Amino acid sequence: MMPEEMTTLLTAQIPTRRMGRPAEVGQLIIFLASDLAGYINGACIPIDGGGSLNTLTLGSKKELRNMLSVEDR
């Protein structure tokens, strides 16, 4: 296990604000091994809680919230 201070620092950098669970990784593996994923080849699928998102493309949190609230109208 990771020290609590380290976990707090790491999760602060992840958009979902939490560490991933082993079951979440397992669910993707089960899907990829199934016939449902038969046409998926050579894909890299990050399981990182949004950590690899390009925040420069997304803009600020305020801009993102405004964009989402406009789409809901």
C-alpha cells in the first residue's frame, strides 16, 4: 500500500480524484477478451481516471463547466 500522503498527492492530479480499482481494469480486460470487442485491434486504452487528458485542449475548469451548462439547455 501507498502512504496516505502520497495517495493524496497523486489523486489530486487525477480528474476523477480517486485511484482506480482492480475491478475496473478487470472489466476492460473481460470486454477486450470477449466477442464484443472482436473488431478492436491495436488500440491503446488508458485506464487512468482522465489523467492523460490534454487540459490545454479542454481549457479551464470554468470554461468546461460553462460549455457543459450551455449544452444542457
